[in-house]
Amino acid sequence: MLIKKLKCMERILIIGAAGQIGSELTLALRTQFGNGNVYATDIKDPPPEIREGGPFQLLDVMDDKHLIHFVIRHRITQIYHLAAVLSGNAEKLPLQAWYINMNSILNILEIARLVEDVKKVFWPSSIAVFGPTTPRKNTPQLTTMEPSTVYGISKLAGERWCEYYYKKYDLDVRSIRYPGLISYKTEPGGGTTDWAVEIFYEAIKNKSYTCFLKEDTKQPLLFMDDAIKATTRLMEIEKARLMLHTGYNIMGESLSPGDVASEIRKHIPDFKIRYNPDFRQEIAMTWPESVDDHMARLHDDWKPVYSLERITKIMIREIGLKIEKAKH
């Protein structure tokens, strides 16, 4: 039986608001819908602008009883579920990662099915859904998907559950297969593309970086502003126009650590990088070098606008300001 509530304006719940994507998506959605209508939640304290700029509450997505009470009490109409154990950390604790990643998305899907006010769900997938048998260059939207990591397996299973809830219950669930994301606002948290952020911090702090991937290992990357734009636009599209309820491929540029290091040296000439590949190198070699994102670009003519040159200028400037501010 559906749990009915009165109709209301858009009221948005973000789970994982203290994370790399969540911290920036929260601010974007508060600008779009009003600070008081976007509820940020996490199991840890978020940055001050999230905690002080609108409603925030400590909330565990694994606690389905408290979660459904929160959704009903605040008359939530859209849920963005961003919490997950990322690829690098998941390989260290595979069973725990599987439990958290799978049970959390199932909690969200069930709550969205039961609470009639909830009209849309966003859940991030990843390029980790692909595997060693997938074409690595210009990876198609629909292709062989045999992930070999716990994170990838959980993301692929999550995509299938999203599709199931759409077909079985007509639940409007939307998703993007994020590539590696580059952002200066929140430091990375255990992923195989973390080098693409760490390299900028270490270049500014120490003028050197030891990379956990090989110099020529290319990966699809995207600046966070482009990722946020893609996400908010996807959620604005009329349901009837959606071609997928699993995950849309998107990317900015295909870049290697060597590519990024060369661009950094244009600003920091004495920057040095050494390469000491670890277990994440093996993971990276099962992921695409680039993806075909034409299906995502069909919606609203979406396309990335940030090049490596532009990203590097922004990252060096903003991280430098952040470090200076922390000193005072």
C-alpha cells in the first residue's frame, strides 16, 4: 500500500552531501530550488557552507526506518543518493563495500516506491561497470559489461535494480555513469581516478607527486562543474523523453597522468612526478580510456565545456587560495 502525503513543492533529499559530488551538487540544487527546500544528509559533518547554508542532518542511508520517516516528515519529492564505498577502498573491504553499496540503493528504491510524494530518484553509476572484455576506446553505451571489481559489480547490479524498479513499478530513477571527476572543493575519497585531483594538490604543496598509475594510463575525466550541469539537466528532462533508466555515459577528455603533469608544468615549471603503480593500476586497465556519450548529448545538447587547459588554471588558482586561507 502506498504511503500518501499531501502534494507539495519540490523538496529534495541529498544523501552523501559531504562527499566530492554531494558537496557541490547540494549548493547547485539550493540555488535552483531554494536553500530551505534542499535537505543535506550524511554520516559525517559536511563543509560549513553545506551545514550552515540550509537544512542538514546526520542520517545513515543504511537505517531504512529513520530514512523513511525523514522522507515522509519532510515531504521529500526527489532523492539524490550519492553515498558509496569507492573502487580503491572497496577492494580492501569487499564484503563490507558490497553490503553498503547494494543495501543502500535498495533502501532508496523501496522508499521511493512506497512514499507517493517521491517522484524522482538520482543514483550515480560509474565507468567501473565496464570490464576487461569491454572495448576500451570510445566505449559504447550498450556493450559487454563484465566488471572485475567489487565497486564495478555493485554499480552494474545497481543499474539493473534501477531498470527493474522502472519497469516493475514505473519508478522514475535516473543515472549517469560518472568518469573520473576533477574538483578543487572536496578532496578525493578512495577512487581509482583520485590521482587526477591529488596531482594538483601535491603540485602546489610540494611541487612533486608520486602517482599510483603509469604515466600513459588514459582515463575519461570530467570537471565537476560539467558533471553537476549534466546531473541537474538530466533531472529536468521530461520522463517520457528518457531513453535510459540505468546510466548514461558521459566524459570530458581522455587524459593520462603524463598529460596532466605536462599541463601543470606550464604553470609550475619545476613540478616533478614519479610513477609507482599499485593495485589501482590493474583496476584502471579494466576501465575505458574513453566513452561514447552521444546518447547523453542528445538531451538538451549537453556537452562539456572545460578543457584540460582551463581546468588546470582553475585548479591551481583555487587550490592555492584554499591552502593560503587554511594558514590564517
